[in-house]
Amino acid sequence: MISAILIGIVAAIHLYIVYLEMFQWDKPAGRKVFGTTQEFASASKVLAANQGLYNGFLAAGLIFGLFLGAQGGVFTVFFLCCVIVAGIFGAATVNRKILFVQAVPAAVALVAVLAGY
């Protein structure tokens, strides 16, 4: 039960990231979250939307794993690992904050899932 809640939180975080990257990237809220200028946000809007779509796939995989219940363990482990890798890469290449927003919650959820086996 705890692992399902944690997986749901990680999925919700990624759905919020989808919203920010796909729909708010060049708006004041999106620029504030990502610390970008209007010029940069306008120039990179399509790239951000693409990135948001990939975050949506991560959320979808986690939600699908939850939907499968006990049979979804492999899916959730796989997608949590993907989130962790993406978070580590983002922290190394973009902003260290990504480690704490993306990778750490996924790692905590992964530990909870693996503890349930």
C-alpha cells in the first residue's frame, strides 16, 4: 500500500512536469519554475514540449504498473529506474534540484516496492 502511494506521488510529479513543459513553458509560471527568460522559452518551446511528452510516458508507465496491481511490479520497477536515471542525468547536466524533485522520490518509491517483494 505504501509503495502504491509513493508510486502515485512520483507519477503525479511527472504529470505536473508534463503540464509545465508542454503548456506553461513560455508562460510566467513555467519560466519561474525553470528559471528561463522569455526569449529562451520562446525559442525552446517545441523542445520543452517534446521533453514533457517523455515525462508523460514515464507517468503513464507508472500508472499502468499501478493499474496492474501485483502483476505490475516489473513495470513499476522499470519505470522508477528510468525516472531515477533521468533525474540523475538532469541533475548532472541542468540543475542539481532535479535530483531532489525527480530522482529521490523515485528512489524512495523503488525501495518501498523492492521491500514488498
